[in-house]
Amino acid sequence: MTIIGDPAAAPAGGQNNAPNGADPVMEGTDRGVQNDVLKASMSQPVIVDFWAPWCGPCRQLGPAIEAAVRAAKGMVKLVKINIDENPAFAGQLRVQSIPAVIAFDKGRPVDGFTGAIPPSEVEKFVRRLAGGGPDPKELAALLARAQGSLDSGDAGGAAQDFAQVLQLAPDNLPALAGLARCYLAGGDPERARELLAMVPEDKANDAAIQGVRAALDLASNVVGGDALDALEAAVKAAPKDHAKRYELAQALAARGDFEAAVDELLTIIAAQRDWNEGAARAEIIKLFEAAGPASAVTRDGRRRLASLLFS
């Protein structure tokens, strides 16, 4: 794209719609481009909406983009240029169809689109330019979908959604913790630890992060398939051997089978509440932390534990 002239040498521009320059939406002209678009974009992003009275999609897009810009509370400006009356700037930018929207920052075009996109997409476009961050609803939907995939065993699908959240919001701790859980579920605890090492020190006590750390601690007790079979056989042969059952619970948790591990620990607590100075109770709390407070394993396990302790 070729930009007209030098933004520092700006003649007088167009007129703002509101008194005292309060309205961030204004009508622009070819003569006013230097001042209203290029020079103005040195201090804040400026969106140019190329339109024409005969253009139906322009009439559809106009109210949506004006509303989004006004909702940005002065963080971004909108200049509307009627190409029938002011064709020069659109021609230099090689605008071939309308509506055409081009955003400028520091005197240069940085983003844009053509056509009447949905209002939700217009809002995202303006919010991104205004520095308001990603749409909270979009992040929440991605996180919910990712967690659902992880809970159903689709670690790959969950990882994609968690990674997308981190692209939009790099400091999102639930997404970072979720991606670490995906690595752990995929048998790569080292990458999970590397990811957690990126967490700032002042965020290290976040519940989601602590939960992954607990899951990593549990995973350090992993045993081979033959050893697990031997533990299960030993517990079956001696069901009152709490030490073996406790060892079996740890091995199951290390393999990610939290539900079975909870069953074994609850069996110990039901038989001897304070066995080994409450070791089973301490271990089950660690397991709840590792599984996450919203998981079905934790919700059901806490209910069953409370029933045992307070019955």
C-alpha cells in the first residue's frame, strides 16, 4: 500500500461529529487524511471505513463499527470516508470493493478487512486495536472446550485449545496449567515442568498451577505394568494390608488413574481412619489437588470422604 505524504506535515482535516472533539467517530475527506488519519495514528490507532451511500453492506457494517469504536472509550478513532465524494485515498490504497476497513498505527496500515463481517467480529477487531485484550467470552469458551477434551481423554485436542488461549493471553494461568496437564497425560512430564518454570514467582501459588505440581509429584511414583499387577495381586491376597494398598493407590495415581486411587485410599480410611498418622487422608487430599477442584473425581471423592469422616 502507498501512503499519502508525510504524517508530520498535516493540513487541516475534517470535522468531528461531536462538540469539543469528544466523539471518536468522524467523517473524513481526502484533504483531511494527513491530519485525521496519518498524524492522528501516531498517538492512537485510527480505523478508516471506506463506504458509499449506495452500498447495502456498508449500511449494515456502519452502525456495528461505530458502536464498537465508541465502546472502546477513546482508545481508538474511526474516520468514515465516502469514496464517491473522496476517491483519492481509497485509490492510493487500492481499495477495490466496499465496505473496506483499514486500521492505521504510527502512520502505517496494520490491519483490515473487507465486507460486512458479523458485529462480534467487528468488536474483536476494534478491541484488538484498542489494546483491550482478547474477548473474555471467547477465552472462557476455549478453556471450557479444552477442559472437556482433557477430561474425555483427548489430550491432543485439549492441547490445541489451551495453546490457542495462550496465543491470545500469554499469561492465562488456567491455560498454562491445562497445557502442562496435556504434556503429563501424553507421558512427557519434563515438558510439563518446563512449562511450569515459566510461571512468575508471584503466581506460583495459583490453585491451577499447584494442582499440576501435585500431579507431577504423583507421577514420580510410576511403576511398570508387572509391578502394578503384583501390587494388585498382593492387595487381593491380603486386603487388610494397608501399606500395600497405600502403595497400590500411589502407583495408580502415578499412572493417572485417579478414580481407582481414590477408591483404594477410601478403603483404607473406612477400615482405619488414622492409619499411619493419617497418611491415606493426606494422600487423598494431594490427589484431589492434582485432579483439580472441578473434576468429577474430586467432587465425588470429597463427598465420599466427608461421609466416612462425619458418619
